[in-house]
Amino acid sequence: MQKLSGSWRRVFNKFWFVPAVCVVAAVVLAQSVVAVDRWLPEDLDSPWISWVYAVGIDGSRGMLSAIGGSMLAVAATAFSITISVVATASSTYGPRLVRNFMADRGNQVVLGVLVSTFIYALLVLRTIRSASDDLAQPFVPHLAVNLAVLLAVVDVALIVYFIHHIADSVQVDTLVHGVRRRLLAVIERWHPEETPEELVRTAGRRRGGGQLRADAVGYVVSVNFERLRSHAEDQDVVVELVPRVGDHVLPEEPLFRVWPEHRAEELAERLRHCVALGDSRSADQDVRFAEQQVVELAVRALSPSTNDPYTAVNAIEEVAAGIVTAVSRPLPGNTVVVDGEPRLRYRVVGLDEIVDMPFDQIRPHATGHVSVLLALVDLAARIGSATVHPSVERQVREHVDVLLGQYRDSGPNPRDLARVEQHAAARLGG
């Protein structure tokens, strides 16, 4: 079931999904409205259709041809613009953010409506009959033609929206805010304010157990923890998920451990269906990947080809929101206990990894930018003042010490060095 839901999620996020749905809707709409037109009386003076703007056969054909042709041309232009933006985003902000553009519902809806308008106009056009045609008596679907005009008006509004949306989507602030929202969402998932009573934290690993190995290669994209717990409870076993969400697994590598050992093979198929493997990671449940997207913006901004320290500072400030939320809450549980019996165990991302990532990945590129160094010091101060874990406070102080030592070794301007050291002393009190 989890594999099916994971596959459906990947299809749902494909760039072609919404346009395909719009095209199917256009086909159904065209056939339905033409059927209504055939049911309506042919007398144009009838009060039933007096509100419909009646156009002759040639006028209807010309109008539908103009609408269909122009919408197809505009759709091609919009598609070209989208591809150009995706290429720019991939080279500037990193290929992992391209999926955010491809999954953007605004772009998909605009392209879908433009293409579906072309399909609608084409299908309605083929139903128009004149007296010179040998097939049947003259017929003009007046209601369908007027609906095509209405769709054209909607398309014009969508084109204006698309131009604004595509220009806004490549703004650095929009990108950073988007990845920050995804980071906060996954942090809230793993570090809730109130931990459920059945979820506890245990240390160490249980020995033994029957191993279930992966049957495919890929990243652990998502895990259905509720279904795993249900299987463990119903079958009266203890299940441990070996890899973490976001880990890469190979065939025959351990995926689960089950106690009692002899029950492992019996539950193999059910347990494997609770884990979705994919070719790429997702930020839905993967804390490390969500944080990495924010940090990557800073790292790429500091590359010689981009040289944009202000974007790096912005990314550091935004990643602070997720880290501060995580360190200000209790450590997440890793064991589900039902009626006093442990049923499900899994590994969680430690606070040390969450805190280390921005410092370890940004620090090597930050020595040439005083503003970025000051932002990293501010990040350490924010984490240290918000955390409820003494080990995290010691950790950020160590990061600042390493940062200052690396900066001193780089031979900076004495004035810049003094500024960074004074800022660190003022923010961290030492």
C-alpha cells in the first residue's frame, strides 16, 4: 500500500499530470456541451437561448480556429519560458531545486488550461456542419462556441498570471522561503511540541533478530510508520527499521530486523510494502534532505561563478528557523510502545547532524566573506540561546571556535578579523 501511495505521489508531482487531466476534462466538456447544444431548440429567437450570442457557421469556424491556433502558440511559448527558467534554476541554484519548479501547480495549471482550450476548440470545430456538407443538416453549437470565447478570456488572464508567477518564482527570496517552509514542515513532523505517550526514546540496539533484506536499489523516500506498527501489533512481533528515511539502500542490504527471528520471512512482503524506495530523495519525511536544500543555496551562492554572499546570508537566516525549532524541543522518540511492549523501532536524525550541516558545508566557502562569517556566528548564537540541550550549546561553541581558527589561518585583514572576533564574543559571551 505504501509503495502504491509513493508511486501515486510521484505521478501526481510529474509535470505532465495536471495538463493531462485538463486535456481529459476538455474532451469531456466539449462532448457534453455539444450534446446540450443538440438538445436545445434550433430557433435562435427562443427564450431558452436568447441570451446566447449566435454566430453563423463561417463566423463560428473562424472564431474557433483563431482561439485554437492562438492558444496552442501561447502554450508553446509558455512551455519554452518554463524550460528556460528550469535550466537557469538548475545551473544557478542546484539541480535538486528543479523538482520544485516542475512540481509547481501554477505552471502546470496554466499550461494545462492553454492546451485544453486548444483541444476543446478543435473538438467543437469538427461538429459544425453547413448546408454544403453531405453528412447532415446545418448545425452550429452556439453554446459551445460561446464557452470557447469564455475560455479564451480566462486564458488571457492566466497568461498575465503566468508571466508574474514565473518571474516571481526565480526570485531568491521566493526560493529560500519555499525551502524553509518545507524544512519547518518536516521538522514539525519529527520534533512535535508534544510527543505521543506511546513514542519513547531508547538507547542502544537490540541484538539478534531475523533480517529482511531490500529487494531493490534506491533511496528510502517514505515510510508508513502507522502500518508498520499495525503489522507488528497484529502479528505480536517487534520490528526494527534499519535504514533511516533518506538513506540509500542496495539489494540484499538489511531493511528490517524482526523478533522472534523465525517470523521474519513470514512478514517480509507486508513489511517491504510499508517502505517506498525511489530514485531521488524527497523532503516530505527526510529532515536531512530538506535542510540540505537550504544549505545548498548558500553554498552555491558562495561559488566563484555566482559570488552572491547576500543570498548565502539569507539562506543561513532561513535555516535557523528549522534548527532552532528542533533544538528547542525534547529529543524525538524512536520506539513505539503498545501496552507496555515495544513494537516498532527506527532510527532518527540526531540533533548533532542537524546542527552540524550548515556549519560544516558553508564554513569552507565563507572565509572570503565577512558578512557570511557574521551570519554563521549569529546562527550559532541563536541555536545556543534556544536549545534545551547542553550538548548542543557546547557543539555550536566548538563550531564558532573552528570557524574563527580557520579564518585566522586564511590571513584576513586585521580589521575584519577583529570585527568577527568581537562579534563572536558579544553574541556568545566568550
